[in-house]
Amino acid sequence: MNQLDRLPPHREPVLRIQPKPADVNMHGDIFGGWIMAQVDMAAGIVAARRAKGRVATVAVNQFVFKHPVFVGDLLSLYADVIRVGRTSITIEVEVFAERGIPDTQVFRVTEATLTFVAVGEDRRPRPVPEP
């Protein structure tokens, strides 16, 4: 971990969460699946806002773990719409970890791209409305 990052200026995270001891894998790092679940939630919030309703995850297009996450890190998840199709919405998520007090360091720990489909009450695809 030789490169420090900065939290995106003038942006609010979609989610902010702190992993707990129950979230570690056998090596003491936060379990990758736990991070994936947080990313899916953050992306789903942004996709549902854009779709103006229910969405379902249809693809995890890319998921890159750049640095380990530890118990006590404060994770900030930022998500943006990068593509809108007829029924689909693609979201890019960046996860930053704030580590250490009082000398806080910031690391970009995960980047991911997910695709969602807008679904109706019948849970079948529906068109994404205009913004």
C-alpha cells in the first residue's frame, strides 16, 4: 500500500459502512463477498433512483480488489450511472477505505461495474424512463 488516494471532493457517498470482526475471512481480512454485497447495494440504490423503481442485478461486469480491507476501516462507496439502455442501467462503483486515527490514510480499495435491469411489478424487464 504505497499509493494513497483521496476521497472524491464535493461528492457524497451512496453508502458509508464500517466492517466488523464477523466480516473477516480466515486470513483476518474482510471477506471479499461482504465487500461485493456492499457494492451491489450501493449500485442498486443508484440504479433504482435512475430507473424510478425496482431493479435487479443482471451482471457484475468487472470487480477489482486493489487493497485489503480491515476491521475498523471506514468504507465510503461512490456510485455513478455510466450507461442507460432501453431496460438496463450500468453503474460504476468506487470504494475508499479511511484507515487510522489520528493520522488517517485513504485507499481506493475496490472498483466495480455492475449492470441492472429495470423490472415492473411482474418482475419482468420494463423500459427505463427518461430522466
